[in-house]
Amino acid sequence: MIWCVEDDAGIREIETYALQSTGFQARGFEDGAAFQEALKSQLPELIILDVMLPGKDGVTLLRELRAAPATRDIPVIMATARGAEYDKIQSLDLGADDYLVKPFGVMEMVSRSNDSEIKEAG
């Protein structure tokens, strides 16, 4: 299961639809609070995480994910409009596995998700 944490409903729907139409199970969250609540009952296999979110931003969420034993090894792809090298390096240094700059193509997102080898069998 891939979780997409994205506050823009249109982008979130496109992300989850693209993943589902290529064989992945995907679920979307509009903010960090909903995402963190869901983590209490289930863990995803991959997280696509927006940086600029209401409440806790994606960088803070990434720090928390990497600090917690239960979530530290879940692959995280940061997805953001922030394309400066500093922003990329900051996220990668904090433990992000990959970084997508918006606007990105959904097939690029699917391809990067495929690299995680979590596609459902069948």
C-alpha cells in the first residue's frame, strides 16, 4: 500500500488514481494529522509526502518517521514544488529515498514507486 500525503485534492486524486491504475494499492491523506492517525493502525509500504502541508510540514513528518522504530525503514518519496538544490539535499539528508519536483509526470511518479518493488502480485 502506497500512501500519498498531499493537501491539494486534485493532485492527491491524480496520484492515487495513477498508482491504482498501474496495479498498486494507494490511499490519500490531506494533511499530516490524518496521516499520523492512520499510522496508529496500519503501516504503508511507501509514502509519497508533500513538503508544504497545513499543520506539520512534510520535512517535520519525515524527521518523525525516521526517528520512530516502527516507521524508520518505510521508503519516502518527497513530492514538492520546492525544486532548489538546498531543499532536495535537506530532505535527502533527513532520510528521504527520492525527491520529485512538481509539476511532475504521473508516469515518473509511478516509475519511482515501482523502484520500491511493492507492486501487488497478480
